[in-house]
Amino acid sequence: MNLRVLEVLAAVGCLALFIVLLVALPNLIAGIEGFAYIIALVIFIGALSIAGYQIDKMAA
């Protein structure tokens, strides 16, 4: 598969994951919503980093 397409699909997938986490986590962690948003951001950054690392390994 073309690496550019794979990068775009990974970015869109991670964005969708981030949106789902932003909606779901505050409901699951009642009382400390601010912490839930930080967790969602950390998971998003981690997922995007792992996807980028895997795509970079495929390109090399």
C-alpha cells in the first residue's frame, strides 16, 4: 500500500480514537474529568507515535 495513504488512514484513525476517548472517558471517570481529558490526550499521542513508528519501519 502507498505509504502516504497509510499515513492519512493512521491519522484519521487516531483522530477518531481521540474523539471517542474525549466523549467516553469523562463519563467513565466521574468526578475528575480533567484527568480523563489528559488520559485521552496521552493515549492519542501514544497511538499516533506508534503508528508513525510502524510506518517509518515499513518505509526503511
